[in-house]
Amino acid sequence: TWRLTGGIGMVRINNDFNYDIDGPDVNLVYSDIREFIFMEASRRIAGNFYLGVAYSGSRIRYRFDQGSEDQNEFAKGLFQALGIGDAFISSLGLKASYDSRDYPYYPTEGSNVVLQPVHYAKWLGSENRYTKISYDIRHYRLLRPQHRLSARLAGGHSVGDVPFSGYQSFGSRNNLRGYPGGKYRGKHMIGLQAEYGWKFYGRWGMVAFGGVGTLWGGAGDEEEEIFEKELLPSIGSGIRFMLSEERKINLRLDFAWGINGNQGLYLGIMEAF
């Protein structure tokens, strides 16, 4: 009847990105430090439909101390030129979902659709005022025993005074494997991916997956040249080991390739989506 999720913590992500643009390649080294809190509460209102509220708050700080002196100075100067700085963002919004999956940890049939509009407001303490709408559509089909097909369409759109830290980004939450989280950013994002899974022996399985996505809507021409990408294809494969046959919880190891030298190795519990 009720679905409750929450968390609080701090994370430091050390980024080292190479961008293939016209002229010399750009190497961007910086750290993204985030202190965050989030809470969500949804209630079943009828059948497979849920409706709830969500709050999130994040303090974002950028540091330039992980590269060489030249790299640190270049990244710091670029951020200053683009007007990218530390910020606190805080939002309150709705979460509407439809969930007909047969089992949440390892679904083989059904769909999960989530629509989440949120507003970042100064009365909540946010330094920027803007609105973001995110969506996540997933569908699952058992083709035959031990063979599963999964598909996902996900993205989001932000409008208003959107800070750099509030941009949409591939690479996080497995929305497009093969690209480092935060390398490509934009106010608008959409991505489509599919995965074929085969449990071939006992607890062991394997997957093959592919997808494509795009981002757009930076604040200016220089942001567009560096952080946006018209088309980001992805392809990869992985291995699965079922840690709990009763609960169908997998340990997964995936490797994915993107374009322009992007790639990623992913180790996690449960499925990518």
C-alpha cells in the first residue's frame, strides 16, 4: 500500500574527462562534492497506480585539486568563465507511477512507469528557481523460460534558472551505460535502451544490451560545444550470478562501450533496470 524511500549522505566524485571537440582536445579535471538528503512517500490509490510526494536537497561544491597545476587552473578558469559555482538546490514535487511488474527485484513481465515533476524554490532554501520533469518507462517480457527482454525509455526536461548542478546527465543510475556520469550534460535528455538476458546454467546468466541517447539545452555556445552531444550510442554485455535464488537477487558485472573512447565497468547488486 505504501512505498517509502529516503537517504542522507555525502559523496565526492573526482572527474577526469576528455572532450573531443573542434581543435585541441579538452581535458577537464575537477571534483564534485555533494551533501544530500531525499525523501519519497507514495501510496497505492487504485490497482497498480501510486501517487506521492518527494523532497530533495543538495549542497554542491566544486574543487580543483585532483590534477596537475595546469589542469586545475584550466578547469577553475573554465568554470568561472561559464558562471558555474557552488550551489544549494532544494525541491518539492509529486511522484506518479504505474507498476504492473510481476516481481520488483527481477521482473519478467509487466511495466513500470514513473512521472516526477518537481519544483526548486527559493522558499525551500534553493538558490535557483526552476522546474524539472523526469520520466522513466520500463517494460519486461519473458520470451521463453530463462530468456528475458527488458526495455527502458527515460529522460527529463528542466526549465527556468537551471544551475549546472541541476542539468540532466547520462552515466548515473544506469540510464546509459558506457559514459562517465556527469561528462555530458544538458537541460533536456532522452535515452532508450534494451537488454536481453539469458540464464544459461544454474545460478549463472549473461546479458547483451544496447541503447542511444541525446542531451541538449546548455546555457550558451561554449557549454553546448563541450558538454552536449547530439547522439550517444552504447553497447555492452555482462555476466550475472544469482546470490539468492529465493528472492532472485543478482550480482552483476557489465562492460559497456560508447563513442569517442568512452567506456565503463559496472559492478552492482540487482539489475541495471
